[in-house]
Amino acid sequence: MSTIVSHVIFMVGLPLETPERIGENWLEGLKGNALKLYQNLLARIPDSFKFQERMAAPANQGFAEMIDPSFVSRTGNKKSHIVDSHGKNLSEAYQKFVRGLNYAFETVDGVQAKRFKEKVEKAKESFLEGLARRALLFGGTKVEGRGPAPLASLWLVNQRGVSGMLREGDQVLQGGPYRICQIQDRSTFKAALTQRLIQAGIRIIKSNFSASVIAEENNQNNQTVQKFIDPSLGMESFATGGASRLDFILVNDQLSLEVQASRV
């Protein structure tokens, strides 16, 4: 019979807004560095050759990967013809790229990069919403407080001080922080698991909390943890719904992240 050594539930929550400070920093950072951004773009893409190498070729490669090798258009063009045509159009787009860049960063009414700055201001709310609903929701910030993804990662390496990072709504049901990986793997484990949980959480929200998507992501969460288990600790294998598990769950329609570690 297994023994639970750690059991905690981290609340995800769906905040209505992201701290205004983050949005203002993002906005002012882009507006304040508009000239530097423009100069860096011109330096990185100084001519049509660099445009082809750094923008057109990678874009065409990505386009090619989306087309089925057996695809044939209504006009009889095979994949190779379609990709070649798309690549040719991209390679000839350098002048259009430069014109668009100059237009966006042109000084208008005495304001440098006025059009670029106006676009950034209009994009601020979308930026805030994207953070609130996605990466920031699961990752949090060091200033505003860590989110469930890094908290779970810190918890499972028994990071010093992690208990003091818990937020209102988080619940420790049994035990405390517990290291499940080898000491030398702690940094790699934390980085890999945090990224995995953020990606999983975003996909779950995008799916409107689909039960099948939650199950798929939980399987990957537990597989990621299992790769790092220290065999000397005698841990129960991490698996969705298992004695040891790392699962996104819905509690009273509230998305949460459950972490349970058990020893055999």
C-alpha cells in the first residue's frame, strides 16, 4: 500500500485583467525603443539577399510543411509547383517589406514612428488579454506572484521557501514540498515542467475545458515528470489519476492543478 508524502492543489483562476503595470511597461518599452527597433530591423535585413535568407526561405519552408505531399490543386499543380511559386512571390517581396517598414516608422507631425506607436497603443488591450488568459495566467510573475506551473515545479523539487509562495485558494492537503528528482536534475526538471504545464494550460483553455483535451494534457504532464523520477526514492509512477499524479482538474468549474506524490 502506497503512502502519500505530498498532496497539494494549486488554483489556476481566471483573472479579469492583467496588472496594468505589465501592460504599461510593454507599451512604453516598444514606444521608447521604436527608433532602435527600426534600426535593428534594417541592420538585420539590409538587402534582398538577407531578406531571402532570414524571412522568405523560412516562411516558405513552413508553408511547404503544411501541404500534403500528395496534394494536387484543381488546376493540376503539384506540391512542388505550389511551393516554388509561393517561394518566388516571397523572394520578390523585399521592396514591399522596406516600403512598409519605412511607412510605419516615418516621422509624421513631428512624431517619430507615429504610425508604429499608434498600432502598439491599439494592441495593448489584446496584449493584456492574451497574457491574462494564457501564459501569465499559468506562469505568473515574480513581482505579482508565481502561477501554478512554476509553483508545482518548485514544490516537486522541495525548493526552499516555496511554501511561503502559496496564494489564497491553494490547498495543502497532506505533507509538504517533496523532491522527486535527482538533485543534479533539479534545474532542468523545473524548466521542462514549467513550460509543459503552461502549454497544457493554454491548450485546455482554448479547448473550452474539453475533457478529452484535459486527459491528453494530463498524460503528457505525468510522462514529463516520470522521466525525471529519482529511482532511489521508491516513488509510485506518475500517471493520470494515479497514486502519484500531476493533473489539471475542474473543481466546482474552477480549473486547478493537483499534485500528489506517493511512495510505494
